[in-house]
Amino acid sequence: MKQNKTTKYFKYAIGEIILVVIGILIALSINNWNEKRKLENSKQQLMLGLKSELLKNKNELENYSLELEKCNSKFNKVLLYSVGEYTIPNDSLKHYLTTMIYGRILSLLNSVQEEAINSGKFEMLSDSLKQSLSVLKDYTNSRNKVQDRSNDIFNFHSNNEADKLLAKLYMLPVVPDEFLIHTLVPTHPDFLLSDTDLSILLKDPETYLTLNKIYLINATDEVWVKYGLLRLTNETINLLDRELKDN
């Protein structure tokens, strides 16, 4: 009888242990499921934030690209005029000169991606999405470095030679109307040229060389933005849409 009683207690103890183990496994499973759900929600929010940021950048890139294309088209006509391949009425020529330099600076957002990188959340993303975002970031940084070096062309002499030439050609950057908080300063009288003198200056070989350098910088930037940054931004947005849909 004692043996039977011991056996029953032993079986009961084993059953209790099994129930406890099952309970622990269920609790761990529920906890893992909750953690996975939180992780997926966090990943979802990150991708939505990245998409929102990239959509704003896309709009900025499209507007910048469109206006830069218009300016470069005018610049191209002025260069053709400079080499004698194109005729432009004086009024149109002055209008082209004053509007062929796009005065805005391209400003793109990246705070969501930077915060994700700094917090470690960037690792939640798929390998393809991380690669796409990294390539876009590198391309943006490279473009900025090229632009910084290209801007040195406006400082090619210490005696303000570039500024004097641009002033005579009515090419000094103009503050956009929406940012104009003070009275617009007119061109200094010493830099005002007659139509004849303006034409002569434009057709001077040295002027052509300077303008051509500036034009090549702007034309390169147009290609860089339109077929580089904008293309990569659209590709990354499309990739985000696919992954958001799959989730």
C-alpha cells in the first residue's frame, strides 16, 4: 500500500512539473509573440516615417530639377549667343542673364534615417531597404561635396574678379521674393553696361570660358539630381511601399 501511495505521489509530482513547464513555455511564447509584435509595429512606424521623409524630398527634388532645367536652358542660349551661334534681342538677353542662375539651395531631409541609425533601429529594416537607403545617403553626400568644390569657381581670384564679371552681366544671385525682407539692392552704376558693351563682354573669349565653367557645373547638377537623387528616391519609395504592403 505504501508503495502504491508513493507511486501515486511521484506521478502527481511529475504531472505538476509538466504543467509548470507547459505554463512557462506558454508564457514565453506569449512574451515572444508580444515582443515580435512590438518589433513589427516599430518597424512599420519607422518605414512610414522614412516614406514620409522621402516623399517630401521627392517633391523638393522635382521642383528643384524643374527650375534648374529652365535656368540651364536659358544659360545654354546665352552661351550660343556668346559664340555667335544664336541671336537674342537685348531685352530677352538681359532677362536670360538675370534668371539663368538658380539661386535656391537644394535642402533634403534625413532626420528619420539618422535617428534610426543612431538608435540602432536601422537594423530592423530588410537588407535590400538598408542598402537602398545607404546608397541614397552616399549619393547625396557625394553630390554635396562636388557642389562645395564647384562653388570655388566663384572665388577664382582674390580681387573679386568673378563678382565684378557677374555684376556686369546681371548674374549676381537674387533673393527670392518670398525670402526678401529688405529692399532689393540695385546693380552698382559702375557695373551698368550699354547694350553694345554688354554684347561685347559676352562675346569675349574669357567671359565665355568663365560662363561655360559655371554652366557645366549647373548642367552636371541637373543630371545628378534628375537621374541620380530623384531616381534613387523614387526607387526607395517604391521599395518601402512593397515592404509596407507585405507587412
